[in-house]
Amino acid sequence: MKKIKSKSNSKLFIIFFILNFTSIAFLDLFILLITNGASQNEFPWNMFLLMIIISSPIILLQYPLLKLKQNWFYKSIIFYLSMIVFLFFYGTIQSMFLDMNKVNIVDYFEDGLGMIILGQIFGLTAFPGIVAVNWAAKEYTFNVTEQEQKTN
């Protein structure tokens, strides 16, 4: 088993976090702008803040998993599962704040699953963008050189 510690580098991690945090924040902002439409409603800053709060620990936790293997199919699966986790927590936490008429925890769980389904339909267009950005910046975030690509 590979050692995670030997492959970690704080500078690479900071670049990875900043890159993904800004990408996710931009995508969240864009999605909320589109769903808000041209109506006279105020921008839903509370939803945007909730998205940022939920996505930050997910970005932090996915980096060690992404460093385990250089295979981009593996990395794509990690990014996809991270998106699923984000959608579940976002749907669950959002329903806790917006719908106070829930009877038990299963109702919140159901809203999290519903958000996963909606995210698959509407948010899946963002997934290839996140993977492409990370692939393009792999030398700066994962320290992948041409020599390592040939050996893996």
C-alpha cells in the first residue's frame, strides 16, 4: 500500500484547494443565477453560502484519496462520488432550514436523495468541467510529470 504522507505536499494541496474552491464557487454562483432567472427575486445568498460551507470539507477530504493513484479513471470516480456526497448533504441541510414541517429524520434523508436525483439531471454538466480543470492543472496539484505518467 502506498504511503499517503510521502506523496503529500502542502503547496500542492493549497493550489488544489484554491483551484477547486474557486471552480465550485463559480459553478454554484452560475447555477443559482440560472435557476433564479430574470425574476425580480433577490439572489439566494443563503443557499450560496450553504453550498460553499458544504463543499469546503469535501474538497479537503478528497485530496488524500486523489493522491493514492495517478489513474484518472479512479480520480474521476472520486470527483463523481464527491459530487454525490455534496448533493446529499446540501439537500438534507437545505430541507432542515427551509421546511420546518418534517416529522422525522427520514424525511430529511428523503430530501437529500431527491437532491441527488436533481443534481444528476441538472448538475451533471459541471462534473466534466471539474475533472477537466483538475486534469489540466495536474502538474501543479498532483505533481504528475510525464515520467510518472509513463510508469503508471
